[in-house]
Amino acid sequence: VGTVNAQNENYYGGQKGSWAITVGADPVIDFVGNMFNGTQDNYLNYYGATLAGKYFIGDKIALTAGVGFNNYKDKAFTYGNPNDDKEVTNTYTEGFRNFSLNVGAQYYFRPGKRLQPFVAADLVFGRDNEFTVNKDFEYKEDGDVVQYDSKLKTSAPVNMFGCVAKIGVECFLSKSVSISAALDLGVRTSTYKSVQKYETEDPDVSKEDIDSQNYKVKNSRFT
């Protein structure tokens, strides 16, 4: 969905020197999808731009830039006493953080018309990090927390670089407001690593035991 700052009142869309702001429909579609399938699995992919802008360097050509982002976190609690919600013995957190940056150009075949087919190309950089944090707690006899006994954190950060070709159509509901749809075809290369970090305040756990649970796996790549 976009809104355009146009210079000619009898012209649909942008002309040279005008600009537009675009809001991606992915988050709305994902939210509706989660409502119907009863899960929280739908989330923004690397190529989708949540918020974008474009500047027209000609009546047919616009330079584009956008950012995509999505965060998710869920925390579960375990209680030592089911009747006391203050006596938490364990918390388990999982989630992800996604971010992408797109830059490219868009070419319109019917500038000024209500229905405008277009082609576009983007370069994309993205970063995704899935993580889990598992904490165990100790208690005094009165139920107050002393300190967390141990924490195990895992993460899997991924860096991605790719390019995307698009073909689509933009339909103007008014002189400066439009909706559009596009088919994307892209390639990407990604590097990722796995990290696990263990911490504990238990004096009976040796440094060697702690170090044996910490690791980093680097230089993995897929295309």
C-alpha cells in the first residue's frame, strides 16, 4: 500500500522529482494467517519490506529503499509450588529477531495510468537470530529468590546477502494512493553460526564443566 506525492493533479502516481511511502502488507497477512491456523509460525521473510520509500528520477523510473523487521519472544514458567506463582523455579524463553535492508530500482510501463505494470530489482541484506534462554532458580526457605543458579543461552545468528527480481502491477485507488502486488524471484547466500553460553553460580560446578558446554560454530554457508 503506498501514498505518492505527485506534482500533476491529472496524473496517477509519481513523476520526476516526486516520492512515495510504502507499507508492506506482510505483517497484516501473517497476523490474519495466525488467527486462522492457530499458530504463531507466520513471520516476515528476508525479502519483505515493512516500510519503504521511493524517489522518482523520471516518470518511469524510481529508486527504492526499505527496511523489514520482525521480533518474537515467548517465555514459559515452571513453579516449585503450583499454589504460589512467586516461587518460579525455571524460566524458558525462545524467540527470534529479523531485520532486512533493501535497495533497488523500479520501472513502470504505463506511467500516469490508473493501472501500471512494473518490473523491479533489489539488493537485500538481512540478519536473523533465533535464541533460547533457560534459567534455573534457587530459593530460601521463605520462598524468596536467592539468585539464579544457572543460565543456558543458545543463539543461531544468520547473515544474508541476496538479489531479487520482481514483476508486478500497481493499481491507483486515487491520484496518489495505490495498492500493488508483485511476484519475487531471488537468490541469496547466507552465513551462520551456532553459539551456546552456559553460566552458573553453583560452587559445585567446575570451570571445566562450564567450558565444556560453551561452543561456537562458525563459517557455515548455504546458497
